[in-house]
Amino acid sequence: MSKYIVYVEPAEEGGYIVSCPHFPGCVTQGETLDEALEMIRDAIKGCIISLKKHGDPVPAGLGEIVEKIEVVEA
């Protein structure tokens, strides 16, 4: 199993929009955070299946070391 970065942002109309920069165009949404994360997980799986089917390389995952930092503007 590979790990990929996903970006989550609140949608203006409610819910969340999620994208994965490793797979350009891989964007989805959900009413709840859990639903949005499940939707992007499915979308990433679909991207991987499509890439393999067409003989294209699958982006490498992040490995096990993943950190999150928060930057607060002064």
C-alpha cells in the first residue's frame, strides 16, 4: 500500500473538496470529511488502475515518513 498527499479544503457550498497532486486532475468531494477521504481513496485507486492498464508509470508513494507542519503568518 502506498501513501499519497491529499489536500482537503472546505467547499463554499458545504462539505469538502479533496485533491491529490500526485495524480493531476484527481479531485473529488464529500459532504463529510470521512466521505471526502473515502472518495479520494477510490479516485486514486481508479487512477492507478487506469495508469497500469495503459502501461504508464504509477507515481511513487511517500514511504513511511510523513510529517505535517502548520505555518502561522505573523
